[in-house]
Amino acid sequence: MTARFTVLASGSSGNATLLQVNGFGLLIDCGLHARFLGARLAAVGASWKSVHAVILTHTHGDHWRDTTLAQLRAENIPLYAHPAQLNHLATAGPSFDPLHRADLTRTYADGQPLELTPGLVCRPVRVSHDSDPTFAFRFDYHDGGDGPAWAVGHASDLGCASEELVDLFAGVDVLAVEYNHCERMERASSRPAFLVERVLSDEGHLSNRQAADLTRAVAARSGPGFPSHLVQLHLSRDCNHPFLAESAGRNALAEFNPSAVVITARQDVPARGVTLTRRPDAARRAEPQSIPFAAPAFAPSAFRTQPQPVLPGFEVA
């Protein structure tokens, strides 16, 4: 079984991640121009022919591009999204209609497991962000053994964490989560006050401190040695620094898994890929650690508003 997780681009100018499993390629978001995304795929030894599906976290413009929707239609690649997200794309992306008419749009639902290819199951969970709805994902691969062979947690944009999210990510091998900004740098920046407040709000982006709290809570809720990799996403170019994010991540893991690898994803080049395989102790991934831990006060779940009206044909089946 061959599997690999690679962030192709991460930041406010475009986001895309490639998850490869036994010849099946899944893009998590497609926020680069199709030509640039093709170049990033080539840089990691893949191509558009390696992509068999795309799943969308939310509809902010750095997570999808109209040119990429056109590429999906040309390559006959299906797009998975929440019905409200498809509703938005129908009005915002001229290339969406040909994709939809070609029967290449699929839906997912909050909390409902979705098998994307044999053995690979995605569970979406809604998170707090000002593109409603926005989702985090957990991907589990089942190889017939005891429990998942491996698991990945992915949350690229969120303003605050929740107990539900910690539960979702407990026991993952790879924790890919937003480390967007340093609060001090954000407040001292020359950005307009409304933008600063938006970023710092519960519907904005995670700071290094908030992301570290989430990382620490996930590690405490997981078995020894999990997660083995922390992948830091969506760093601000203006209000963060890779060293600050990496230090926060390493400190968060120091108590529970100091040997974990920390990868800080960048906007301009693909990050180092992570090979995914069944560990000998995979069955212990969900055993909470016995080290005393003062957990941060996360809300029971992310805010949940009524979903946007859905256009006919975009309902969840």
C-alpha cells in the first residue's frame, strides 16, 4: 500500500494539498490557477492525470479558482463540496455550470462518512470561519487490519477550535492545521482595524497560540507517538514567521510527542511529503495519554448557523 500526503501550496494566495492512495489522487482544495497547480503537481512527480477527485473546504477565493474548475471539466475530475458551497459556485464561477452539467459535482454532509475510493473514508466536520460553511476533514484508510491503517486530520481555515474538532483529530498520524498569525504581529501590523479584528475573531483564523493549544489537546487525546507529523498551514506572510510557528508547534508537542516531525508549509513551493503506512502500534492511536494535562477551554462544537438556501439539484442525497 502506497500513500502520501503533500501540501502543494498554503497561504492567502492559494491552497491545495495532494493525498495519494494506491494510485488514487485527491486534491484538498484547488486554489491555484490551473497552470500553476499543474506545475506544483509536476514538482512532486504527479500530474493532472494523477488527480481523481477534488474536495473543497470552503469557497473563499484562495481555495478554488474558476480556471481550475474548467480544468476539472476537461479532465473529467469530480468535485466534492457541501451543497451550500455548490450553490455559491453556481453564481460565482462561470466554469461551474459545464462541470455540473457533465455530472461531475458530488456532495458531502456534515459529520457523514464519505468513501472516496475503496478503503479511504472522509469525515467532514463544520468549523467556525467566515465563509459559511467551512469544513475540516479526517481521512482514514482501512486496509482490513485492526482499525485504520493511518489517518490524517486537515483544518486549513478556522477562527477557533472545539471539543468536536479535538475528538475528530484524536489519533491521527498527520495533523495538518492552520498556524496563521502571531497575535502580537497582527495587532502591530499596518492592516486596517476591521481586517485585524476579522482575523482575530472566532470566525477568522487561528493564531500560533490557538493552534498550539489545539495541537497539544489532540496529542493528549491520542495514543503515544500520535500524531507523528504536524503540518502547519496557511501562515500569514505579513503577520507570522515560520520560526515562530514552528517553535509554537514544537513546544505544543514537547510534552506528549517530542519526536514528532514539524513541517511548515509555504505558499511558493510544495512542502515535504509525508509517507503514510500502518504503524505496528496503529491500534493504540486512540488511547489517551496518562500525562496530566490542563486542557484549554474549547467550546463543545463550532458555531452552527442555518445553512444557506440550496439551489435545486444541489441537495444532499
